[in-house]
Amino acid sequence: MTDNESSQDLPTIVASVMVAIPPLVFRTGWAYLRMKKRAQKVSIQLERQFVSGGIPSEYAEKLAEQFETELSLRTLVKGVGRFFSPRHP
């Protein structure tokens, strides 16, 4: 492939990427929000279980908060990247 041919393919490649990116960003954002909401619910349940198990409420609250904040967008994107990597079966 010559430089001229590759430069002619560039607009097609850019257009393809521009079409593919918005749905990917939307799906990633939506999945992240759902996961954060689930983590919030589980955090509340976890705190209740800790308190009922005998852990002081201030410690239980801190532990549950740490659990909830452990989920980050960075880890979500890393996980999606691993899923779409060529090494994934």
C-alpha cells in the first residue's frame, strides 16, 4: 500500500471511528452508573450486616464506604479493555 492509498483510506477510518465512539461511551457510562447504584445498595446491606455482627457502627460505616468507593471508572474501562483484547477466548 502506498502513501497515497493510505491517505485516501484515512477519511473512511476517521468516519468509522466517529460513528463507533458515541455508542461505546454511552454504554460504558450506563454500565458504570448501574454498577455504582448496585455498589451503593450492597454497601448499605454490608453496613447493616457488620453492625448486626457486632462491629461498632462507625467502623462498619467506614468499611462499607470503602467498599462502595472501590468501584471506579478506571477499573471499569480496564475490564472492558481486557474483554475485547485479542487474548480473550
